[in-house]
Amino acid sequence: MRVMAQMSMVLNLDKCIGCHTCSVTCKQAWTNRSGTEYVWFNNVETRPGQGYPRTYEDQERWQGGWTLNKRGRLQLKAGSRLKNLATIFSSPKMPSIQDYYEPWTYDYEILTTAPLQQHTPVARPKSLISGKDMKITWSANWDDDLGGSEHLSADPVLAKVSDKVKLAYEQTFMFYLPRICEHCLNPACAASCPSGAIYKRAEDGIVLVDQDKCRGWRKCVTGCPYKKVYFNHKTGKAEKCTFCFPRVEVGLPTVCAETCVGRLRYIGLMLYDADAVLEAASVATDHELLESQRGVFLDPFDPSVIREAERAGIPRDWIDAAQRSPVWALINTYKVALPLHPEYRTMPMVWYIPPLSPVVDVVQETGEDAEAAGNLFAAIDTLRIPVEYLAELFTSGDTAPVTAVLKKLAAMRSYMRDINMGRDGDPSIPAAVGMTTHEMEAMFRLLAIAKYDERYVIPSAHAEQAHNLEELATECSLDYEGGPGMGGSGPFGEGSGTGTPLAVESFRTLKERQTSDTATDLNEPGARVNLLNWDGRGTPPGLFPGPGDPPDHSESDRGTPDRGTPDSGAHGTEPKP
Amino acid sequence: MTTSLDVVLWVVIPYVCLVVFIGGHVWRYTYDKFGWTTRSSQLYESRLLRWGSPLFHFGILAVFAGHVIGLAIPKSWTDAVGISETAYHVVAVGTGLLAGLATLVGMTLLIYRRRTTGPVFSATTRMDKAMYLLLATVIMLGLWNTVGSSLLSLSGEYNYREGVSLWFRGIFTFQLHPELMAAAPLSFQAHGMAAMAIFALWPFTRLVHVFSAPLFYLWRPYVVYRAKSDRFGARAARPGWDRSEQTRR
Ligand code: HEM
Ligand code: SF4
Ligand code: SF4
């Protein structure tokens, strides 16, 4: 047994309102740069829909992920290593920019420089690829909310179901699927990288691209079945979701999770047996993959696992965190989370609680009580479209696990309704899905009202390692942008040159400011609110200078030891006179 | 008789180019690992690249192999194993012609693609243009040498294995023969000169990717794990920011 820790995520799809806040904040943080205009480390797809890039789930076309070869051994679907190298000069299965979408901006300048004229000037869309005028025909979420459902037939997942079940117009359903990199246990991107530049961090399993080792062979783009490695067309290097490792290292959740409006993302550790991964990914049939991946996870409460984990150098507080992990609870204890496309055999580590809402909607439309357990159970059993569709997404087509999860969610819905209405809960409802009332209530707590520190159980890196880790940040893809000597395009092309460290604001400072209760240090007379820290709620003391306050420039007063300014570093540590 | 011009052309310039080639790569690798990439343009365009790039690359790799055989292996060795001059000639010219043509066609496609595909053209740097100019010159002169000189014997009988090759090997064994190059036909001189120019330019172009040919991929484990190092930060300290001895663990 080789115990490893994996930082992982679960998303509760019922709560996603499709607001794209996660995508936007992620983009602002990571891919708001030239060369990555088309790149969304986090994107939110409406399902059914083609996804981003278009039809990426059709692996017969894109050849991503793994497959079993004739001898039953695991091999990249795109072919053997030799074939991978032989096709290096022109990658056969790489999506073009049109399969993502051609990014654009608008010619805003014309709005201010246009001469006086009869008609209002128009800011035309300009391609960020060719710089020319363009007609916008597609984007990362063009089919949002089933908009343009004439494109629906191209959904590869729907194609698998619809030859069995016709998508009747009145049975149309939809839900949102937010996606980031899966930080797989068996990453096909890393396996496809000829340079070995994509690596899995031994400490927390985050999959990263070493920007200094990437040579632009762009094989990882084909390798990843989720198409979550992107080619930066300006720097000529691959980039991918970093699980916001500079934040996670200091115990903060990823940007997408932090800003999620639905509060539907859970982050926590999973312990797993690294030696068992290959075998688990090589099971004979696709339907076994869910169970085989579950089998790789290790119970963080098992004393022998704890012993092995400690031997493997996993710190005690990480084991504690693994025990409190909401991801462990959702995947293993309650068994309501499912992996996305296990049939790709990459052992993805961002799991999903499938949405009950398509079922609820249908029941509601019939005028029946959509919170009665019996109605919902019956609907789950008879409604083939949403269930089969969900099964194609989360269990490689096996409806049984999806049905089981949906029934648990349905049971929770009707059981908790009674309690919320002030009635006694009916214990037969949880019993029908094999749960006790206690378990049911605990699951409800976690799914519905869990607070910040229950949703995100992230052990920070150790103080003695923190210095190393913080500057690990220099390996990230932001590294090189805007650093000194980077005035645009150097002789070796855009983005060449030496880098600068990422940490501009130290992430420890950031955490302090995000978790402190007040915007100012109130012990300090004349303290003023730093407006960057002010969250807009109310008027904290010090927002406006009072008449009696000493003027701002009394620098000598601030930071004297007896006044105590804990965060002003050097001043605060001066010895008392 | 060797004139001082011959010495400059065929002794000084070769060494200058060699030093720039080696030193340039060391410098570039030390200071610009981030810029060390193929700068693939496949995201923009695949249709022409699908033909052009493999034709060019397989062609040029074969041409390279041919040069290794032709320049580095002395004639006495092939004579010793009993390969006759005509047999050698036929094989060399035949494969050389094939590889050269593939390279030329491939390169033409690549250049055409670069010029006509809007996004690819706007991603083309000045270095790319200089590189293609020199590359095209070298390749066309090389093909001319094969066709015009070796095949049609336009400039009389010239056996480069007793001329150019000796000069070339002499550069590395310090047995300098500028007179051999001075006596070579003009097209061979021009080919050599252009080749030296491209070698001098090499470290400063995308051609550095050649030295990263990832053959190691065939043997390494599929998934790479990396644990953080004990080092402060991810890369070596910048000049002047080394830790003092006492604090180093
Ligand atoms: C030794 C193994 C080599 C490998 C694996 C290799 C691989 C590649 C790859 C992946 C590209 C990017 C193609 C794209 O997607 O746009 C490329 C481009 C290029 N390579 Fe190579 N290469 C090798 C050797 C060479 C050699 C020996 C030369 C020439 C002396 C060369 C010249 C070029 C040029 C000029 C381009 C740019 C093509 C264009 O986009 O116009 N390569 N190479
Ligand atoms: S989802 Fe992420 S870790 Fe998995 S193969 Fe794709 S890029 Fe790699
Ligand atoms: S921020 Fe949350 S609710 Fe909004 S789209 Fe993203 S995952 Fe869904």
C-alpha cells in the first residue's frame, strides 16, 4: 500500500444556477492574458449541449483518455507511445480554435473617435486571433440554457441515449455542469506529454504543467478526454487548471469554489492507494469503473491506513483533514457523489452529485406533489430520459447507481419537508434508501446548510514548508506575464524571458484579511479602513475620519508597541522600552 | 595557395559559428527555458500542417542522417567494407533526392501556410522569417548540389567526400583545410556558407526544439510524480539572492 493524499472536489449539481460566476472569477484570476483568451479553466455547460470545446465527449472522434488494448492492458486511446511520437509533427486529433471558439473583443475606440454622424457608431467585433472583423458564431457557452437548441443533436452524450429514447419536445430537461480539470489519479494528459512536463504533485495530487519543461508538443491536449489542457497560442506552452494551488496551500479554497453563488462546491482530501490505481483503471468493463475507483480510496479512520499514511510522510493534521473531508463523506459515507465519465479511465477526482431537479420538474408539470417520496421514486423509475442521460455522464451508462443516488436525494427532499413543516420525520423514507434518520439529517446538513469551514476542509501546508510552497507559485502559468523585461514580444516570441515570482500580495496576508472579522484594527486610535478590505457592509468605525482623530500623518504613533498593531510586522515586534 | 580570405571564410567563420551555436544554446537554455518551444501553430490551422509538417520533418531528419553519413564517415571506411563508389553514389543521390524533395515540398507548404493563413502569419516573428529564408536557401542549394552537380555533373566531376567532407571533419580535428573549400564548386561553397549562417542563428530561433526531441518518452513511466524540493522557491535563486551559508539547510 502506498498512501497518497489527493485534493479533490465535489459539486452538487442541483444547486447550480448556471450563473458563470465561477468561470468569470477563474478567468480573471488565471487566464485573463494574451494567448489564453479562449481558455476557460472553469466552464459551465448547459446539458444537454455540445460542451466546450464542441463535442469533446466524443472520444471516437477526439481519442482522449485511456482504453484497453488487445491484451487487456491500459493504453492511451490515441495510440501507443511510439505512435504518439510518430505523429508529433502534426497532432492528428487536436481541436482547432474553431472547436473552442474564436475569441473576440470589440472595437471600442470607434465609440469615442467616430466623427459626428447621423447614426450611432457601432463597436464591431474583432477577432483576437487574426485581428480582423469577425462574425460571432460560437463561444464557450453559446448553447447556454438550451439557447440554439438546433445544436442539441450534436451532443455526443445525447446521441448515445437518443437512439433508444426519442427526445420528445415536451420532455426537454436541462441542468448545468460546471467543469474544471479533474486532477485525475491516472492523468492521461501527463501520460501523453512527451517531455514529462506535466506532473502530479506527490503531496496533494494537483496536476500541473511545468512551464519551463513544456516544449509545445501539444500532445496533452489530445490526451485529456475532458479537454482541460489548453494550448497558449502566444507562449507556445500548454496550460491547465491549477486547482488554485497557491490558495490551497494556505488553506483557502479555489477561486471557483470561493465565489460559487450556489455554494455547491466541496473541497477536501481523499487518501488513496497509489499502487492500486493502475489495476483499478484497467478493469474489463466500463460499468465496473465506479466501484473500482471507489476501491482505490482508503478509509482515513482505519488504523492501518493511518499507520501507512504516517509512514508515507503524510502529516497528522492532513490525516485529520482527510477524516473531516466532505468529499470523503459525499463519495463514501453517503455515496451520493459520482465521477464524470469514468469510462475515460483517468480516475477523475472532481465528482458530482447528479441533479434531481429534472425529475422534480417533470413531476411538478404533471401537477402531482413533487416532494412526496412515492411520486419521486416512481418518476425516477419511469423517467428514462434524464436518468439515462445522467448515467451516460456519470456511470458510463449504468443507470443503477444514478437511480440509487437520485432516490437518496428524493428521500431527503420529502423527509426534510416533514421536518421543516414542523411534523415528525417519517423514518420509513430514509429506510427505503437504506439510511437511518440520523444519517439522513447529517447528509442534509452537509448538502444544505454546511458552513464555509465544513464545505472546505483544506489543511494548509506546514509552516516549515510554507516558504517553499508559497514560491512554488513561480511554477504557475501566470509566472511570466508582465514581469520585468517583458515589454511585449521579445525576439524569441511573446512571453520569452526570465520570470518573476507570482506572490505579489502574500497569500498569508490575503487570508488574514479575508478571515478577520473587522476591516480595521480597532485598538489603534485614528485607524482608517483600508477600502480594499471593506466588504461594503455597513459603516465600520474608521470608515470616515472623526473630528477628534489625529491626522493621518501621525506615522510615529502607529506601531508603537503598547498600541499593538499585530499586522504591522517589524513595528509590532520591537521590544518594550 | 590559400589566401587570407579563404582562411576567414573557411576557418574563422566556421569557428565563430560553432562558438555561437554552442554558446547560444547554453545561454538560451539557462536564461530562456520558457521560450524553448516549438511554438506550434496547429491550434490555428491543421489542414495544411497535416501534410506540410510531417513531409518537412521526416525529410529533414533523413537529410540530416545523410549528412552524417556523407560528412562524418571517411571514404576509406566505406571502401574498407567494400562499398563501391558507384553503389555509394547511387544510394546517396537516390535517397538524398527523395528526402530533399520531401523536405522542399513540406517546407513550401509550411511557408505557404504561414503566409496565407491569417492567424499563423500574425504569429510569425522576425526570427521565423529569417530562419525560413536561410533554411530555404540551404535546402535549395543542397538539392541543387545533388541534382546539378552529382546527377548531371554540370560543374565537372566533383567528389565532395574528398573535398567538403575532409574540410568539415578537419574543423573538429583541427586539421584545417581551407584550400579544399576554396577549390570546391561555387554551389557547394554557397551551401556551406548558408548552412553555417543557419547554425549561428539556430539558438535564437524556434529551431532549439530539435534538441528536445523527446525520445526519453518511450521509456519513462506514464505518470510523473514530483515532490517539492527543499530549495527556497521553485527555481534557483536569482543572482545576488542566494541564501547565506548559515541559513542553508
Ligand atoms: C528531432 C525531432 C523534431 C521534432 C520532434 C520536431 C517537432 C516539431 C513540432 C511538434 C513542430 C510544431 C508544428 C506545429 O504544430 O505547428 C515543429 C515545427 C517546426 N520544426 Fe520541428 N521537430 C524536429 C526536428 C526539426 C528539425 C531537424 C528542423 C529543421 C532543421 C525542424 C524545423 C521546424 C520548423 C521550421 C518548424 C515550424 C513549422 C511551421 O509552423 O512553420 N524541426 N517541429
Ligand atoms: S482532467 Fe486534468 S488531470 Fe485529468 S487528464 Fe485532463 S488535464 Fe489531466
Ligand atoms: S458559480 Fe456556482 S452556481 Fe454559479 S455557475 Fe458556477 S458552480 Fe454554478
